[in-house]
Amino acid sequence: MKISYQWLKDYCNHNLSVNELSEGLTNVGLVVDTSTPIGDDYCLDVEVTSNRPDCLGIMGIAREVAAIVHGKFVVPDVDYDTTDENIEGATHVTIEEKDLCSRYTARIIRGVTIAPSPEWLQRRLQVIGLRPVNNVVDITNYVLMECGQPLHAFDLDRLEEKRVVVRCASNGEALVAIDGSKCTFTSDLLVIADSKKPVAVAGIMGGKETEVAEVTKDIFLESAFFEPRNVRKSSRKLGIASDSSFRFERHVDPECVDWASRRAAKMIQEIAGGKILKGVIDSNFIKQKKKSVSLRTSKLNNLLGIHLDKSEIKKILERLCFTIISETEESLEVEVPSFRGDVYREIDLVEEVARIHGYKNIPAISNIGVKLNRENKFDRVVVKAKSILSGMGYHEVVTDSIVENTQDKYAGIWSENNSIRIINPIRQDEALLRKTIIHNLLKVKKHNQNHGIDFTHIYELSKVYLGQKNGELPEEKECLCILGEEGFLPLKGIVETILLNLNINQALESVPYRSDLFTSEKSAELKLGDQAFGYMGELRKEVVHNYDFRNTPCITELDFNMLVNLANFKNSYHKAPSFPAIVRDLAVIASEETRWADIKRCIVSLKVNYLDAIEFFDVYKGKQIEQDKKSVAFRLIFRAGDRTLRSDEVDVYQETILENLKNSLGIKLRT
């Protein structure tokens, strides 16, 4: 909201410098961003919050200044002389949509002379960034910026039958606005029309055909209250915004509607000449009762931590134009003015007193004890996991929890749970809470690909929502979903790295997993111990085709709560080996169904002396291998802590391992 420093003095005579005024307004919650010198004046750019539409006019700012300096707030006189001709015989107004236009006033001024505005009026508009047009248009803009109530002046002779109808548009009706915008209406938009056609977009902008021009002699002056949500919808739908729509969207003061009309009519009479017809058309459907709020002085003082006398509290409220209806020894009954729609609770009045009394005058001493909470285990695991993934080149994403109704098409291991449906979704085709994060990451990859990024490495740590049976509350499962482009085994390696860095000792086991989402050759259900930990796989060709991916990603979704429960942050240290290791690389022939986890478990179960590590490094299927068989290569590392092992000792251990593999799993050494 831009205001003129000199103009402000019309309503509150103060001696504050520009800097003092800026500081004073900022201290009461109206932050002044800049103050720019323009000629002998200054333009102050005031940040007005959405709950204070009363300050979208210079008079509203002046009311605050008067409260700050203990000054008098001056309201301009709006009395004027009229002719004997009555407005009822000159025009007619019909309101068809009383809910969307709950108050509409009209006045007629005959015999005006359209000319440039006086220099003082042009200068005031220019200081706040408005371009002068002509005297009548400038006056409506002046009053708008003065009190915050939008007005519009029509050329009465250009209105068909010299009448106005406030109605919803018909589909396909059109209008060229004053700024040249071409508007095509739908039936849910409110317009101002004459007897044949729309002449203005209600609350936003007038039409070019009926605008005030040099030939205009008679003025139809409109001042109204339009429903804020409809104005906002119309503005967004038509792509037109104005100073008027900005204020209507934030709720103007209904009681200011007629005052602004009288103020503009008086100024037009004084500056543009003409005669104001007797009477006013005022269609008022607002049933607004006076609003009162009780304020306990003890409550105010306890909340602010100070002691203010009741008389001081009364003075502050009265300076802000609140009215004291009645009082007792402990409380005040306060009538709230119509322009303060944001005040309706006791705490609101406490805030009003606090900001005018001065926040700097409220002590900041506190006897509240402060105790720092130690970082919990969940947060530590989150930080650790994100750090690992970030270090490996993965980027975190955050996606919506509400998903399409087709999410069950490719479900994960949590698929047996019911989907949770939203009762009042924003979009009917997105009415479910997600059971998996996978589809969200695939959409992110698609978005990146559409913007020229073919390879995406991303993850999301968030909740999935699993419906329960028997009327139980849904489960909110914390999941970690990772999408990579390097292949199945590298992605599994990332999962293993996370487990390693969290000191999780339970072995990661991969078991066959069948899904409509993954290929059967490169997919697995992951387990820690005997518990399901997650699943991972490479996307099937059909899924890749459906998303139109140019490469095939791999993806995994893990139960993050298991990571938190199993994580161990107690570091243990081992002495560096003093003696060399003996390494044996073996290749064995196993059946197609035999898993590496089975082989490793079989070896570990022997508890062979000096066996320090077992490492898988290859699997091979080819012509040299029997049908339904495969070659599995792995490494055995032997090491003693007190001496160097002999080769013949290791031979014995190796034979023991091979013999056990043969007897347990039918595995033989490849020759």
C-alpha cells in the first residue's frame, strides 16, 4: 500500500518526520518497506497484512497514526447540495444476486465537464504511482486510495435504458474492459449490466463502452459491496486484477459504501461541476449487528506481564475508534467498529492495546525454565541416512501424500493393506492416501526427463498410509524410497552401505519376489533376520514403456522404522590385523534355485576356525554349465590373530566347507 506523506496530514495533523513516521508505523505492525522522495513529498510503501483491509486506504493509516501520536482523526465533510430532480425518475437498479452483491448504491450527477484534474489532485495520485486520466476518473481513484472503498463512474447516456442490473453473466457473453482486456464470461461470474449487455466485471473493472470520456455529461456513480470469494474467483478466471479487486477480495467495510459515494459525488460537483440529483439508490441486504467483545483488565495485564490502568486501556481503545459500551471494576465491554473485522475475541483487544502501548515497553524478562532435549534416535538415523545418500550423489525430493485412484495397479509388499480414501478430495481422480512412495518417484523421474535430465538419482523419506481391518486406526509407516540408474546390484550395495554405517548386524537377505512392477530376474524381497524389510527391483519393460522412460531405473522401498530400531550408535574398535590373510577364490556349481544367502548361511553355520570373511563376487550361466545350473564364485578370507596361517591348514578348512555344501545343498566345486 503506497501512501503520500503530505496527503496523510489531511486526516491527522502530526509533526513526525518521515523516518519517525516510518518507525512508528512499523512498531504497530504496519511495516514501512521504503520511503521515496518525490518532489516536496514522500511515497511510503507500507506492508499491510491480509487481516487489515481497513489499512488499504490512507484514512486507515491515518487512524493508526492518530492513535500513535495521541492526535485527532479527521474525517472529511461529505455534505453537498442537490437539485429538485429525484434520482428515482432518472435511473433504476435491479439486484438479482443478493448473496454476491449485498449492498449497491447509485448517485446521478448531471452536467459535468470532463477535463484534466487540478494540479494538486494529479500530484497526489502520481506520488502513489497512479496515472491521471480525467477529473471524474481521478476522483474515483482518489477516493479509493483515500478510504479503501472502490467506486466506478459510468457514462449514464451509454447505459441502455439508463438502468443497471447486477446479475450473473450468460455463458458466452463478452466485454472489452477499460484496460483493453477481452473478457468472455461463464454463468458463475457476476457482472454489472444495462438492459441488454454487461458493462462491467463486478468488483474488478468497468467496460470500455461505458467509460467516462470527453463527451460525457451525466455520471452514474456506483459504490457497492461484492462478495470477496466471487471477486477472487472472477479475477483468477479472467486473468484481470485491479486495485478494486485487491480490496474487494479482502473484504471492504460495508458501512463505508455510502460514505465513499457521497465523498466522490461532492468532489465531482466541486471539481467537474454538475448537479447531484436528490436522493440515492441504496439496495442494502446486509444484516450486520454491532459486534462487542469483553476485555478483562486482569487478563490483559497477566498476558502482557505489565500493569496498565483501566483508564489507560480505555484511552488506547478509543484512539483506535473502539467504543466503550459499559464497564465494571474488572472489565470493559467494547463495541468493535465495522471496519475492524479482524477483532472478535478478547485476545484481539489485548493485541490492540499491546501494539499501541508499545512492544518495546513490555519487559522481556522470563522465569520459564529452558531445558534442551537430547536428539532422539529417530532424528539421528534420519540425519545419518540422508548424509549417506547425499554423499553418494542422491537428491532428496518431497512429494504429495494424496495420489491417484489407480495406485493399487503396481503395489508393493504392503499391498494387502486397504487404501485409505479421502472423504472430500480436491480432485476426484486423486482421492487416496499413498500406500507406497514408488509411483511418486517415478513421476519425479518423468518430470526430470521431460526437462532434459535423463538420469535421476533421488530418494524420499516419508510416510505411507496403510488401512487396517476390524476398524483399527490406519498405520503410518515411515518408509525410505530410493530410485537409482546404475542397476540392481549397485542399488543393493547402497542399502548395504546404509546398514553398515548404522552398525546393523542382522544379515540382509534377498528372497525371490514377484511383482507387476519389477522384472522377475532382477527383483527381491529384502529381509533383516526373519522380518520383511522392504523390496527392490528393476522396472519391467511394460512399466518403462508406460512412463516412456529412455532408460531403465531400479527402485527400492524400505521400512525405515526397522532401521531406527536396529541402528546402533555405540562404536566398537578392533585392533588392526598384525598377520597376513590367506584368500581362496572358489567357483561352485549350484542349482538354479539355490540362493547366495543359502550358500553363505551354510558356510557360516560350520563356524570354521579363522574364517574372517565371505565375499560373493560373481554368478555365471553359460554353455559350459549344465542346464538348470549356475556357477557361483565367492571368496573365503582366513586370518589368525596371533600367527601366520599355513596353507595346508586352510586346505583342511576349505575341504570341510566344500563337503558341507555338497551334503547340504548338492553343490560341487567347479572344475
